[in-house]
Amino acid sequence: MQQFLVLSALAESSDQAQRDIAQATGLSLAKVNFCLRQFVERGQVKLRSVARNPNKLGYFYLLTPEGLREKSRLAYHFLRRAARQYSQLAAQVTTSLDAIERSGAVAVIFLGAGDVAGVCYQALHERGSPRLVAVVEEGRAGMGFHGHQVKPESWLSSSGSVDPVLVCEAEFLPRARALVADSRLYLLG
């Protein structure tokens, strides 16, 4: 992924200092330097000297056709991996929602409002049931999530709700167990 980020930055503009690339990609200057050296050694990037100012020598990093092929290859593999991960997550969501429906529940609460909860919401929306009644996450309380205002975690114990809670992020499980009976908790998978 890091190599793809550096190649993408070079594809946008070859007139960037390594610091600019590091800032644009979020990588360290050392990592950018390491990647660039590898690309030059493999013939994926050509180095051209230019005088940026009279006291300093700078470089253009020109992406070669081989560099463009490598960028495309990395993008392809990234997208395949992401699609595979999404499919695995979608299967876990389906399994959890099936279990919730088998319990007789007609409504569910999400614990978590991030990307995984977004996948859960999409699956729930496509199925039509159970109905989403609340989304809970301390760090996002007050924000919106697909037409729901995210509630603080304390809502789980104070609401009086007996609806099952789908824990969308494993990191929330310990806090969920402190607020809700285990019999109401469903984990992905």
C-alpha cells in the first residue's frame, strides 16, 4: 500500500520534493526515500536533477512505463484484497443478522458507527428486518448515521431497551458487556 501511495503521488506530479510526497501520503520521509530508491533501482522511476535554487540541487521523479504498470498492479491487488475482505465481512454480518432474527427480535441496536456499521446497515437495509432502532458509540455521539442520531454508550443501560445489540467493532465488546447482558449481545462472525 505504501508503494502504491508513493507511485500515485508521482503520477499526479513529478515535481515534488520527498517531503511533499511524505506529507501527501502520510508516510515518513525515510519511507518515501526508501520507496523511491527501490523504484529507481527497478527502473520504475527515473531521477532527473534540477536546480530548485542556486544553493541546492533537487530532483524530478519521472514515472516510467514500468512504474505505471507497477502502480496498476498494486491497485489491482489492493482492490481484490478489499473486495475479498468486504465479502467476508458481509458474510459475517448476514450470519449475525440471521441469529438475531432467529431469536425472534424485530429490532436491533448497533454498537459502533464506523465503516463496519455502514456495512451492517447496508445489509439490514437490503433485508428489511430487523429494524434498526438506535446506533450507539461514545466517540461519535450526536453525529448522524443513516438517519439516526448516534447516542452515547450510557444510553444502552439507561434506555430500558431489551433489543439485541450488534457489536460492530470488537474493541467495543468489553464496554458493551459492562452495559448490557451478554444474552443481548451479538458479535460479527
